[in-house]
Amino acid sequence: MILLILILTGVLANSKSTPVTDDKTTLDWWQTAVYYQIYPRSFKDSNGDGIGDLKGIEEKAEHFKDIGVDCVWLSPIFKSPMADFGYDISDYNAIDPMYGTMDDFVSLQKKLKSMGIKIIMDFVPNHSSDEHKWFKKSVEKIDPYTDYYVWRDGKCDTNNSRIPPNNWQSLFSIPAWTWNEQRGQYYLHQFVPKQPDLNYRNEELVKKMKKNLKFWLDLGVDGYRIDAVPFLFEDLQFLDEPRIPEELAKKEKTPYLQYYHLYTKDLPETYDMVYQFRDVLDEYKSRDGKTRVMVTESYTSIKNTMRYFGNETHLGAHISFNFEFIEKLNDSSNAAKFNDVVYNWLDNMPDGKCANWVIGNHDRPRAATRFGSEMVDAMNMLTMLLPGAAFTYMGEEIGMSDSAIRWDQTVDPRGLNAGPDDFRTRSRDPVRTPYQWDATVNAGFTRASSTPWLPVNPNYWRLNLDAQRQQQRSHYAVYKALARLRKTRTVQRGSFEGRPLSEWVYAFTRSLPSEETYLVVMNVGSEEERVDLSGWPTLVNNETWLVHTPSVNSQYSIGHSLKTNGFTMRPKSAMVLCNRKNALVSSSSSSSTSSLYQSSSMFSVAMFVAAFGYSHMLAKQ
């Protein structure tokens, strides 16, 4: 009966196995890494001004090592007027004083390198600040800067009044053109007016931007995350963009969403420019053999996203960001939807490329907010154990959630431009609140006497890193266990097979011949579910599974034995199961993991350690 139900619901048709990585293939560092995104303003303030800084990051660097991070990614720290909090850059080759000095950066870099942790920077190529010297000289038409930006004459309306060149809209709820009185022309800005778009049809500008890339590569950074790449080029005819159907446009309060963006986004030239950026990074690899990774950010169709990987003749991004979990899943998504989203990425990804998984960042609501706090561990299991690279936005390892920022506390220009009635739907402030280190005033982010640049989430008194380090079960301990699992041969090289087991239970396996098999089971529903694995042909021979890593809300503990033909799961709970006792032993080798699983099952774990040899298993890892 179970098998018949699976067939009728399309489960068997929607499940397949990705191939095993050739054991002889050398995996580069960036393919298996855990990347940890830091929004510097909100991570740790070292000097009491209420704003996070480089010294604060260095002060907390041991945290990255502790949770198994391989590479730290810094959101912009460059000199900026902070109209968009660092994404409006006035000097690409300087550190903004509020974050520290170049010496501070070098010191942080050395600290991370000493712990075996790499560092990548944000590269913001679409626009600069209007306070950049290039823009000031472009306003004055001083060559070669005259055409470094996108300038156009205005038009006249029926009343002979000056109006912008066309109807293009900014992503920040305002027209995309601003009049410059001194130059006597409009300039384009797809974001805020203080972020004029650079003109990539100017060869001199392209050379300067490549030089900016090289500046930080020469200082030893390990690569870049490239911001907002779909907007690099605009159509040369500057035609009006077509409006979406009127009945839909009336429902959209944000002007940008009322138009199709045929002439300002995803133009063919964009991909060639990304390939040119890749060439710059590869120049450095040709010198010393070390890969500098390039990660591209593009909220666009999956077809266009895949084009950033490159083509038959050119290499593109090492990693093209996968935002499928962010854009297509929520707390109402069933198991089939989870399965579809995972396979949609894997099936569309070009052969030989590296997958990646993202559940949050500084622009989108946190996973704990979108899926609910009970799903934190399940979502981390997805990002950490699916094949490919894993990205963690700071705080996801402890389940931080968005904070309710009031209108009078709002500082994000996207929220401010939306106005008091709509700011909550547009503001990015809630996801950027300070990291919650402990239960002291300001959550340990800044001094008790200081005022943080954004209010700390009121739940900091109970949800913070220090508290979770002391708890028997915590998101922090689960995350660490998952990070260790990523070091296994099975997770790094094993095949993947996923399927919905019922309407609300999703599961996937990672397996490799002669190695442990790991099975992740998630109840994404809001009720208790009965799980039956007997309809999964490749698992028939495994009559029992051992709980390797349970979520905080699971009723099971490490070492618990579960029968293939049936067990129950609490709502929103998840767990990693394994088919060998020795795999279980290696997971309990850390003191933090031991504290997570202090229960009656620990006696069984101790017996496993005695039987299989602690040192042997540690060496195998």
C-alpha cells in the first residue's frame, strides 16, 4: 500500500540519485567549504561606538574555528558615505574608518589564516558612491572620467517641462534617473541616487574595476562575492520598459515591480563581463596554483543564473548563488516542494559545476523567521549536507530570527523610501540586527553604555551563543555536528538521492561505497508524522538506523535505534541517521556534541567508543 501511494503521488518519478564523485578527483577548497557571511556593522563592536568593526571580528575569530567555518565572507568594509551602508563605495582601495584601518584588516587576515580560515571580500561593480572621485570628475566632464557613468539628456513633456529620459525605475521605489544641475544631464542609478551606475561600455572604466579587484588579491584575499551582477549593462536604445498587466500593476505598491525589466537587467554583455572578472582571478591561480573563488549574486531566473557558470569557451563563476530555498520555500511548503526545489537546482546545473545552498543573507528574512524557529536545525541540515558548498549567514548557527524594527528605528534606505505604511515589507533592518553573543546588555555586541546602530533583538536574553554553549541541546551544537559531517568522505564525495516519504516528510541520503551512509529525515509539517522507509528500494537492506544528529526538538537522542518500517517524528523536527555504529562514535568525539546528547543513550555511545576505538575513528575523520 505504501509503495502504491508513493507511485500515485509521483514520489518515485521525482527521486533519483546524483553520481558519486570520482575518488581520484581532487576537490578544491572552495567546493567543500562552509562559507560564513559577516555583516560587519552588526557582528562585534570593539570600540563602543555602536557599530561593528574589524577588531571586533578578530576578537571573535575563534568562533569561526569552533563551529567549523572554512571561509569568512565580509560584506563591504570599503570607504563609504554609508547611504546604503557600504554598498555605495567612495574608494574601492580603502577601509572605512568606522570599521578600522588597513592594519586592522591585515591583522584580521593573519588571524584567520593562522587558523586555516580563508577570507573573501564583497566586490560591488554595478555602481560607486556619488562621492567617488570618478563621479565628481565625470560631472565636470574631465576625461577619461566623462563617460565612466551612464548619462542621458532629459525629455520634455506636453507642458515643455523636463522629465527623465525614460520610465526606468530603481529597486528602491523611486525613479532610476536623477538630474545633475552642474552637468546638465540625468544619471542612472538602479539603487539609491547616491549610487550612480557605472558604464561598462567604457573600456577605461573596465580596466579600473579590474585594477580594484587586483588590489585586494595582491593583499592575499581568497576571492570575491560579486554583488548585483544582473544590472551591469543597460540597453543602448534606452527604451521605456513595458508595464506588467494593469490589474497586476495596481496590486504592486513598489514601482519597480510594476514593470518588466527587459532593458536594465540580464543583458547578454553582463555574462561576458563576469567571464572577464574570472580571468583576473585565474591570473593569480596561474602564478601559485591557489584558487581565488568567485561567487556571483543574481536574483533572476534559474536559466540566467546558470549562465554565470560560463560556457563552452569561457569560465565564469565558481559558484553562482542558489537562492531557491529563499525564494521558493516557506513554512507552508510540503515535502514534494522541498524535493522539487533541490532537484530543480541539481538538474539545471551544468555538468562539472559545484552546487551551493543558501537559506539567508543580509537582504532577506532569516530562515528562523521564514520557516519558524522549530525548523532551524532542519534548514541547516539541508545547507550543510546536500552536495556542494554551504553558506551560513551570521547567526544561523544559533537560530537568530528577525527583529521587529519600528518606523522610528528604521535606517535602511529601501525601507525609508517605502514609507511608514509599507516599510515593513521592504526594510532589510530586521535581518541586520546585532549578533547575539550573550545575555548581557546589548547582547554583548557593544558596551552596555553604548547604543547599537540597530536595536538588538529583544529575545537576546534567551537566544544567544553563550547560553547555547551551556545547553544540553542547542542549535549551536547541532550546527557543529553538521560541520564535522561535512568533512567525511561520504558527504564530500557521496551520491545524493532525495524524495518525499509522505506529504510532509522529506528525506535524502548521502552514500558512498565502503563508507557510512547518512539519511536525513525532516518532518516539515505542523503535526506528528509516522515515517516509513520500507518503500525506498535502495534502503531495503538497512533494517535499522542509528540517530546521528537529532534536531533540538526531536524526541530522539544520539545512538537511538530506529526501525526502517516505522517511527514517529515531532512537528518540524529533523535528524541525521547513519547505518554504522562507528560513524556514530566519531560524531560524539567532541565535548560540545556530548553535552548536546546527555541522555540515557550516552551509555550506548560509550559502548560504541569502547568497541570501535576512539582514536581510530578520530583519525578516520
